[in-house]
Amino acid sequence: MIRIAICDDDKQMTGELENIIGQCAEELTVKPEIDIFFDGKKLIEHIEKQQTEYDIIFLDIEMKQLNGMKTAQWIRERDRFILLVFVTSHSCYALEAYEVHPFQFLVKPLVERTVRKCFEQAYELIMADEQFYEFYSKKEYYRIFVQDIMYFESQKRIINIHMKDGTILKYYDTINNIENKLQETKAEFLRIHQSILVNSRYVFHKAFDHVELTDKKILTVSEDRRKELNAFYVKAAEKKLKEQ
């Protein structure tokens, strides 16, 4: 089962979106549980009261009560991994919305093909097979989930692998070699420093000279990497819009 929330003050739009998602889910042989809300405040109240954990939330940005942007900010403070899909009539919100890490944008009027593609990609991500990172340390073999790696940090020839549970694994390698190995996975790791590779999954906020991770850890972005990192986020935002 996959839990979905649709939040839009346009009842016709919520009905249209619910029907498309329902049909797509049926074709994928997955059972969706869909909740409908007509303003952000109601969605927040429901999450707080019912302690509901959604897999995907479709949010209209322009709502009369609590708008989608403010609703998304509240959700991100509570859950930094849920997939947020913004539904909007204007593409100009793309860069502004990026601070809450939207998974996708759907531009009104909705195009069924685009909605289907968005849902299929979200479902694939949620249900994706786990990928592993393999290495040897002191003649012992290690095989860890890539999605559990927050970042790699190089200290001379020693690599520190910072895991999401707070543990740190050590072995001998180079950041350049690791970066090449990670290209074989679907995970996106960002080179923010000569000695640091960060899993974009755990980047909660990007500033000019640093990134904040989901555990509130602050990592410095070196001067020579700032332009490249900013270009990555701009390109990602533009790509989402072009897929409409």
C-alpha cells in the first residue's frame, strides 16, 4: 500500500488528480490510500492528530487559507524525506520552492501523461531495490546501503563514511575513486569540497558557502565548488519544469 495526500482548494482538480493516480496505481497493481484536503491547515491538523505518515503529498502552491509553500515548510520540519509534488499554475515558483526539496512540479491544467509519469517515478523511487556500496577495511569485507550513507570525508588517505545512524566507518581510498564508483548507482552525491562527497538525499538546506544536512550537521562548500553546486540545483529545478 502507498499513502497519498492531495491538498488543493479546487475540488475539480483534486478529483481529477485522484482519478488519474487511482488508475495508474491499479495498473501498477499497488493499492493506494488517498486522503483529500482543501487547504494546508486541514492537512497539517490531520497529520498532527492522526500521526499519519504519507509517502507522497500533492500540494497546490496557491491556496486561500494556508498556501502550499508554508504547508511544505511545516511538513519538511517534521519529515525530511517525504515526496512533495507541487501543483501550480505558474512555473515561477520553481527556485523558491527548492528549499523544501520538491520531488516534482505539475503545472495546471494537468496533463494526464505528465501526472502518470510523475506518479510512476515516485512509486519506483519508493519501491526501488536497495543499492550497496562495497569496500574492504583491515581485510574485512563491508557491504552497506548507499541510501544510508550521508557523506564521505577524506582525511589524507583515510576515508570516513558518515552513516545516517551516526556511526563512522573507516577505510583507505580516495575521494576521486569513490566518486567514480558511485556513478554506477542511482544515488546523487555532490562534491562540495575536495575532500567531501555528500549524498543529496540528506541535504536539507543549501546556502552560498555551506549545506545543512538532515541531522543539522553543517558542511562547508569550498569556494571552487560553489558555482558548480549552485548550477546543479538550478539545472535540477529547470529539469523538473521541462518534464511538464
